[in-house]
Amino acid sequence: MKQKRLFSMFIVALFAVAGVTTLARGASTDELVAAAKKEGVLNFYFPGSLTAQGAKALSDAFKKKYGLNIKANYSPSGGISRDVGMLISMAATGMAPEWDVMTIPDTFQGRLFGRKMQQPFDYAQIGVDPKAIHYKNHAVAIITAFALPAYNKKLVAAKDAPKKWEDILDPKWKGKKIGQSNLTHHYARLAVTAWGQERTKKFVEDLSKQDLILGRVAEIYSRLELGEVQIAATLTDTHIYRAKITGAPLVFAKGPSPTVGYFMQAAVLKGARHPNIGYLFISFLTTQEAQKILEQHTGHSLHLIPGTGAYNYVKNNKVVFMTDNDARTVGKLQREYGQILGFKRRRRGKKDKK
């Protein structure tokens, strides 16, 4: 009898958990609001470009829209590769994630998706554009980012700047005039979209012969600003926006096409302590109201939202995007291209080889 009673209690508990899961995977906005009020806290990870001021504006607008009296904690990224690695290590030991919502580039969300580290939700049911929903309902695009060659306009006249991608290979740029960041996934995205792998590999091999200055993207930005290099083989619009607000003489080259496009995607992490408030927050990030705040504080927006800066850019330029199915190939190619360009992979220790 005792065993039967325990078994019955287990079945009841199992169905109770299943009920929570059903709510989490498919719920109306009103149901999510009610659940969010009970959870009471939102811990969200977002790129540092948002700033504390921007995070407050975003969370205040979120709370006002849904009538929430919650605590919102913003964690700025301190190094996405490191933080994703830490998250994966924590999950391996069974530890709950520190954040409910994590906003990171699409390739990193692909890594988490492959390890089943995100919680799925029917975002379309609460008004999110299906085109913004990725990795089988596990992640949502909330920002569209762009990458192109860039130059220091104090050192390079507009007429001499690259007019197409292949212009970077011109011998006039040889001799430590080109900065190349570790963001080699930009080329990998060209490989799986407009160029194909054969053309892209040839381009990268030729670029490697240009006597490049290598470094992390922040270092290349600084060297370009200081004039230690004249052009950056690729730079993101995050850095172009930063240059604009600080007065640095850095601009995108006009002419190279296509523009490399990619997404910052938000996802509720598996094991999150406050998942329902996370789903609601992600949905909010795709609204016109939230997009205005993001654009004001980061210079970024989502091209799927009419009227945003990203929407207008994509409307007037050729931009290529990888698909979710391309994520693994892009990850493989970016490592291959990094080695060709001279970025050395960290060697494994003897213990790692076993």
C-alpha cells in the first residue's frame, strides 16, 4: 500500500510538472503576465552596448506595458565566448543558469541549441513575427547586425577606399595596413550564402598574404582609430555606431556588396528560475516600443520591424543571412579561416587528448 501511495504521489507530481511545461511552451500573453507576476524577478544577459541606462529604460518600459512590479537584473556581457563556455560547464554539473534570458549572436545560440540548453516556446502565439523565430522555437532575433570593410577617413580618402570586397586584396594595402579581427565568421557567412566555399577560401588565402595586423575586434577598432592600421578587413556596425557617438573617424566602406548580416538572438535558458517572465520579455523586445529604446541606446534594431534603422538598411542594400541549418558549417569554417589568417588555436593539454 505504501508503495502504491508513493507511486500515486509521483504520478500526480509528474502531471503537475507537465502542466507547468504546457503553460511554458504555449501560453497566451495574459497567462504569461499572471505567471510573471508570481515569478517576480527577471535576470537578463545582454551585450554591454546596452549600458545600465539603456537596461533601465528597457526594463521600465517592460514593467509599465504589462503592469509588472518586478525586479529586473541586467548582466552586461563580459566576453561572450567565455560566458557561453561557463554556461555550458555549469550545465554539465547540473547547476542552474545565472540568467533567465541570454541575448547573444546567432552562432552561439546555435551552440546552445545543439546542447539542448534553451527552453522552447510558441512565440508566434503571442505575436512574434515567425521570421524572427529560430532554432525550432528556441530563440528569437531581436537585433540585426551588419559587417563590412571599414576605414579611417583621416588616413584614407573615400575615393581610395575599397569599392568591393576584393579591393582589400590590392597590393597597395600590403604592409601592415590592414587590421583583421578574430571575427572570421563574417567570411564563413559569405561562404554559405553569396560566395560559396571555394571562392571564400581563395579570398581568405589571398588576404592572409597581405601582411595583416591580427587581434581581437576591440584591439583592431583601437588600432584603426589610432591610425596604426588604415582599414579593417571587416568591422561591425556596433563599432561604427561607437565611432559615431565618440567622434572617431571610422566609417564603413561604401560599395562592397553583399553586406554580411547576422542576428543577436534571445533565448530562455534551460533550467531558468523565471522562464515565463523570460518568454514575455523576449516577446516585448520585438515590439516597436522596445526597438526604439534599443536603437536609442545601442544604435541597433531588428530589420523585420518596419521603420527601424535596420529595416531601412536592408531595404536599400543587399544583405545575406545564414540559415539555422548553416550554423554548424559556419562554426567549422570560421575556425578553418582563422587558422589560414594566422590565428592560432589553443593547444590541448595531454589530459585533454585522452
